Amino acid sequence: MMALIIIAIAVIDQAVKQLMLTWLNPGEAVPIIGDWFRFYLLFNPGAAFSMGGEGSTWLFTTIQLAFVIGVAIAAPKVKDRWEAVGLAMLAGGALGNLTDRLAREPGFWFGHVVDYISVGNFAVFNIADACITVGVIVFILAMLTEERRTKNEQRSSNPSSS
């Protein structure tokens, strides 16, 4: 299941980025819901949500690669369904942005990530960034509620112990 989620997110992310590259012009806003939600194409050499780190592209690339490999290695050991979904969303987003860093200008390992979603005065981001954010939330909530869910599952599978 994790592999499917990871690959699906990375493929969807790359397909939408390609669509945006053919549809949008860099630096020109396309309003969707007034000025609050718009498409705005830019190429991000730095951290997620276009928030700085321009001189550290190689570091972000290395971290993303290590994370994707780490999740692939750990995936068979992840037993909790929601932790698996959270980690898979994180890894799928990381893989989507890693693909940009490996394949886009200015070159291998230093490529810029395609960002195109602009909401309010927040930074510009993409589907991969959104999946990373939601994945973190899902993973943390899963970790915080794992003990309670485990107890409930044990009770429902063994009703005579109540």
C-alpha cells in the first residue's frame, strides 16, 4: 500500500507540474478565487513553500533522497495503517520534489522545484509540498492515537475479556 501511495503522489505531482509549465508563464499570477487563491509559477531552489535556503539545494536533495530510501527500507516494519499512510504521503511528496531536483534546470542534484499554488500571503507551493504537510499531520496524529486504537482493536477482537 505504501509503495502505491508514494508512486501515485509522485506521478500526479509531476503530471500537474508539467501541465502548469505548459499553461503558466513564470511570475504571472492567474487568479482562481480572486487574489486569495491563484496559480503563480516559480522555480524554487530552496526549501519547501519557497521559504529560503537557496544556497542549500544540494542539502535538500540529499535529505529527500535519504528520506525516500529510509521509508522504503522501513515500510515492511510499519504495522499501523495511519502511520503508513502518513509516511507514504511524506515520501511521495519528497519523491515528487526530488524528481525536480534531479531532472530540472540548472542541473542534476541542483534542480529547482516547480511551485505554482499561491494562497493568500502564504508562500508558493505544489502538490508534493501539500502531501508532505498532510503526511506529517497524519503521521503525528497516528502516533498520538496509536495506543488508544490498539486497545480498541484488542477489545473488539476479544469481546470476552471485557
